[in-house]
Amino acid sequence: MKLFCPNELQYAVIRMDAVAMVEHFNDPIATAEAQALETKKYLVYLNISLDLPFVTNLWFRYQVSLIGPCLRQEVPQRGITPDMAIPIYPNTNHPRGRSPVRTETPFPFPNCYHWIDNMTTVRIRRIDDRYDDANAVKITPRQHVMIEVEFGDDYKRLDAFEQERDRVDLEASSTTAEATQCPPEPTDARPISSSPRDCRLSDHSDCMTHHSHNTDGLVEGDVTPGRLDSPRGEELKSDPVVEALFTVDVFNMAHDDSAEAVPLVDLWFELTEHLSADTIPNPLDFYKEREAIIGIIRAARMRSPNVPTPSRDPERLSVMSDDYPPDGSEYSFYQCPVQVTPQSRPQSNRDLIDASTDGKNDALHQSRLSELVAGYALGSGKTFLYSFAVLLGLHALRFCPTSHEP
């Protein structure tokens, strides 16, 4: 089956395109340094898709697990041991006899392992011919859960290691502090004031209680914060948690400035055409490549601080971003530049909805909405319906007052 973005729970080969990652700078120095950077092909497992499958996206973010050609390398300072790995059948070698992951179709390499704590985020480039995963090596959801369960036991060991290390460090620091502590100087005993300015001396919850419930000084006509019956017509303030939830990029339309430093990779499902058992690189080499390109990007950003970060969807702009369109033109609810008489930039999501129903732009908005729905239908209908329901719920919550009463 051909898809414009690959499915999860499959094995693939990726290679970072360092030159494409600095293309937007138009910086000869950065381009030359990126061209000099040698990048390898790595074997990965597509763990989690982080983006909705918009057909107009230039890339799609995934969390991938880098597959190792040997047991996990030991990291003594973190408690990671070589046995914190899971073999992939036909490989059955493991120090503690751990059962291997079994794929639906034969896995071509006899020496591979999933490593613990070896997941990273990449941007998989969209291709015109679409991804054909008919011959991809896949695992079932049951096997995916098995991987999570096996590593869950290893993470418990790592947690126990960290707790013991922290305990030893705490005891050592306490001993050092006692040995160097000077006797306290005598001071006058003064009662601690209970005034608001001295709340920093008391527990935070006590301060909150002091301010929240001190209503003795209220007179007729005054109200407590957050009440709907305010006679002064003060603007209601939404709960910060609800505001934070509302900024979640449910529809995958927000401009992501951090994407600049996320490796942009090409992907192939034909494993044996790109790798052999002897040429599978160490996953740690990928992190070295990533750090190298991040250094190049950081230097280019210092030389050109005003260059816009790359957009995954240059044809549609974000409903979340205050900085786009970069040319300052107005934009509509569907985030396509408005070609009619400019109007004031919407200041809230309610204003955006009102603007989208402006009679002058009905035809334009209907066209953009049809595009939007068609894109989701081609991608994932279930994900669209779920996301739309979540967004509606968050929009309703945003305008609901929150109660501060116990």
C-alpha cells in the first residue's frame, strides 16, 4: 500500500540530509560545512508518529528507535548494562535469555537488538511517489507492547540505581556539611509576621490560603476573583491549565520553530538494498551526526538571526502563531492569506470564528474548508474526528469560568 507518510510499527532505513537542513539560511559557510558532514544510513524502528497526516506537509515527525548491531553499550554512570536490550528474531542471543521480537515477515539480519533509552525524534521527508510498505518488515501491536513491557523492567532497575546513587550523594553531602558547619550566632527572637509580604517565609499553600479566603474586608458590590457576577464588567480570566491545553497543536497547523534542529531524513523500507548485517552502524554515531549539524545550524543562526525557520506546510499557516504570515498580511481562520480588503488581525479564537463567517469571504472559506476536510479524509478519518472533538471541548472550556471556592 502506498502512503504519503509511513505507518508505525515498521522497520526502515534512514539517512539525514544535512544540506537540506541548512538550505533556508542560504549561507555558503553552513552549506559547505553540511556538505562536508558524512552521514550514514541507520536501521530504525518507527515507534510513534507525532503529526497528523496532512497531505501538504513537507515532512512528518516520528519518534524512532535506532536498532543496534550488538548488545547495548554499557553506561556505568547511569546504570545501563549490556543486557538492557531485546534481540530481533532470528537473533536469539541475550545474556539473560530474553525472548526476541518476532516480526510478521522475516527480519533479514541475524545480529540486531532494540536498545533501551535509544529513541529520538526525526522529520521524515514526504516523497512524491509515496511510501510503498508492501514489503516492509513489520511487527504486530502485541509485539510492540511486549517491547514496552520488557523495557519497563529495565527502567525499574534504572530507577533503583538512580535512587541509590542519590541517597549516597545525599549522605556524602550531609557529612561534609556537618564537618564544615560553624555554630550559629545568637539572634533576637522575633515573631514572624503574618502579613502578606512575609508569605515568602511560610509554606506556599499557607500563602494561597491566606490570600484566597481573606474576604473580611469586602464591602457591598465587591466580589471575589473568578466570579461571573462582577458588577464592574471586568474581563474574565481563563484557567491557566485550560489556556495551556488550548494551545495544544491538535490540528497539526502550528509553526514549529524547534523543527530546525530536528534531523530531516530520507526513509526506505527496502532494508537489504541499503544495509547488510556487517554494515549496520552503531546508533551512537547518529547522535554524533545530530550534534554536528546542530552546531552548524547554531552558528548559521548567529550569523543570520532573522532568517525564518523552515515551515512544514508553507501553503497553510498556523492558527497558533502570532508571527505568521511573515509579510504581515492578514489571515483567515483557515490560515490562507486573505485576498480581500484587509481587516484587523483577530485577537482571540472567538474573533477568528466570527471572521471566518464574514459574508464577504463565504466562497473563500468554503473552499478552504473543503481542502482541509479532504486532506484529513486522505490521511486519517478517525484521527480527524477525534481531534475535532478535542478541539471543540477545549474551545468550550476556554470560556468557562473557573471556581476558586473550596
